[in-house]
Amino acid sequence: MEAGQILMYVLQTLITIALGLVGWSVKNSIAELKNGIKHNADDIKRLEERHSSELERMKEKFDDLKSDLPFVYVTREDYVRTMNNVDKQMSDINGKLDRLLSGSKEG
């Protein structure tokens, strides 16, 4: 065999080994990516389930708040209307007391 042929076989062997290593590396990387994608998909499903249950719980709390709101919260208009009624009643009582006291001074 000539030196050229030996060199050619050695180069072909080295190139084949290099291509095999590159192929193995690519295959391994793709497998890791697929595994990572599967893991992420599982995490997303778990988070979606948890968030959907939390969302339902928050909706229930919000509905409870909406039903309790009229009993624990007074609107500004209701407050103003009630205070006007109280002021009117106080003025009526004040007028009655003035008449009562002025009547007793005259008598």
C-alpha cells in the first residue's frame, strides 16, 4: 500500500469518527430538548390546574363580596341623603326646644 492510500484511509476514519461524534452530539442535544419540552409542558399543565382552581376560589370570594357589599358599604349618595335627614330632624328638634324654652320664659 502506498502512503497516500494509508493517509486516505486514516483521514476517512477520522472524518467518520468526527461525523459520528457530531451526529451523537446532535442526537443527544435533540433528546435533551425534547425532554425539556416535555418537562415544561407538564409544568404548564400543573400550573394551569392550580391557577384554574385559584381562579375559581377568587371568583367565589368576589361573588361573596358582591353579595355582602350592600350590607357593609354605604354609597356617598346614601350617606348624604341620610345626613340630610338627620340634619332636618335636628333642626326640627331645635325649633321645638326653642319654642318650648321661649314659652316657659314668657309664662
